[in-house]
Amino acid sequence: MKYHNKKMIIDGNKFDSIKEAKRYQELKILEKAKEITELRLQVKFELQPSFKKNNKTIRKIEYIADFTYYDNKSQQYIVEDTKGYRTDVYKLKKKLFEYKYPHLTIKEL
């Protein structure tokens, strides 16, 4: 459920909120200035693979980051999420993400 966010399209990319679209524009400026590289949108991270139980397939669980990029200054790979509201589902997925990907941290804006 999105919380009354207004969807926007920039450069052919659909964003779930104005805040996320503005952040994309900021990141594009940083990329042009060569402060960041490898900017990607809507990157999927598998938290749990799908599996079968009692002849039923249980779907995989994924966390989808708003943005990922390499920060040339800190020399770190950044996983970024533009949050207006931290849902219980998001909080749970963040915990699973941090367990499965201990070398990464979700940067929340």
C-alpha cells in the first residue's frame, strides 16, 4: 500500500513518489559529476528462494531497492531506499536483507 504518494515518470522511469523522483534527479547530477557510478533503479535482492512444501510452491521473498550505485568518494556500493513511511513489511525485509547481505546496508532517506 502506498500512502497517498503521487506517481511520476522521469526519463521513462516510473517512480512511486515525488520524493523518489527528486532523489533520482539528484543522483543523475551526482553521476554526471562523476561522484557516483553504476546507478541502477529497482534492483532486486533475493531474501529467501522459492521452495516446495506439501506439493505447493512458496514464492521467493525479495527486497527491491529504489537505487543502487557506487560512491566514488567513500568507495562503497550503496543500496538506497526513499522512505516516507517504514511499514512492518519493510522493517522485516530490512532485517532479512541485513542478515543475508552483511557487507551491505540500506541507506534510508
